[in-house]
Amino acid sequence: MPNGSLDKFLRGDGSHLDWKTLFQIAKGIARGLEYLHKGCNTRIVHFDIKPHNILLDEEFVPKISDFGLAKLCKTKESIVSVMGARGTAGYMAPEVFFKSLGGASHKSDVYSYGMMVLEMTGARKHNNTSGTSTSEAYFPDWVYKQVEVGGDLGDYGVTSEEEEELARKMMIVSLWCIQSNPSDRPSISKVVEMLEGSFEILHVPPRRFESSPARPFQVTSSSSMQSSSGEIVSAVSAGKDFFT
């Protein structure tokens, strides 16, 4: 893809994107996940949503890539059976490795999405020069305090009311997505609705989130589709506007 992965724009090298572009990328990824969760004949859970797996075309339209860990969800609300941890630490939902929380599901993708979008907001912070991931420092705690008290976002390169609204919207939606209990998280369709809707109707969620396992623990993606996942291949091919 012409602009490579989202990952390279979230590091401390100065190659950051403006708020409007970041917001459009976040919305595009949510729509892609909505297609996986609702637009296919069988729900598909990606299990490895992270900046490295988001590719950007020449106009910075996002495409979700690497379906090596994806699983089919045979019934609308069923829990997906997985063996061991599945995904990348820092983005993995707690229920993926703590089965007492109810098991992995499409809501696990919502959690990963929320952590990734929080990282996108953190990349705009002027003093974020260490190159560390926001998920390593557990950035959500700081973000929660900022949005709860309506703190100043000047350090994030916010220069207008429009940019401030986009930034706060991304932060609030992300905090909803990373709620520890999967049932407290919105569906990805609700996420799209929140991003596209009025900022005035959004409210800060309860502080009910815990950190994902610290890096460098990681389960890496396979470079190929699972042998039993012909439906995944077919769905990805059909949804070419969202995937690569």
C-alpha cells in the first residue's frame, strides 16, 4: 500500500497525521470491522487489530490486513473457542487470556480497536518522544482523567474547536471500547454510530478497565489463512473496500 502501515505514523519520528485524517482512519477501521462482524454470512473475529495490521492507501483510506488469527463465529452471539492467548499484547482483550471474564468474542476486536485508537490519540501528544507505545505506559488512565475533567488538549496539537471535538470523540469512544467486561463494551456498529453522531450526546464511561499483559509477551500472526477458513478468504475478497 502506498502509505504503508498505520504503525509508522504513530511513532516519535515526526511523521504524524492531523486530527481529521486520524479520525477518518479510525472511522474507516470501525466500518471494516462492522463488515466482518455483521456484513458477512458468518461473523468473523479478526483477533489481531493493531496499527501494524492497518494499511493505508494513497488517500490514507485504511485497509485491515493479516487474517492469520481470524476465527469464524458460527452463531450471532457465541463465544469463540480459542486455544491459549491470541493476538498481540497491549491490544489483546483481557477475556482472551482470562477465561473467567466469559471467553473471547467479537467484543474482543472492539477492545483491540479501542486500544489502537487510544494509541492514535497519544501519537499526537507533543511530549511523546520516547517512542513507547501508549499501551505500555497504560495511557488510558491519563486519558480518562483528561476527558473526565475536560482538560486542555493543547499538548495534542489541537488548534481548533473542530479538532478538539474529533480528539475528545476518539478518546471517549475508545474508553468505552476498552471496558474490562465485554458486555459493557459497545458493538462495533454502535462504535460507528458514536463516531458519526453528535459529540454532545457522548458521555464518559465508568472507569472499568485494566491493563493488557505487558510487552514483550506476544502471539504473532500467521502469514496465511487457517486451512479451515475458506469463508474468511471469501469474505475478505468480497469486502475489498475494507481489507487487503
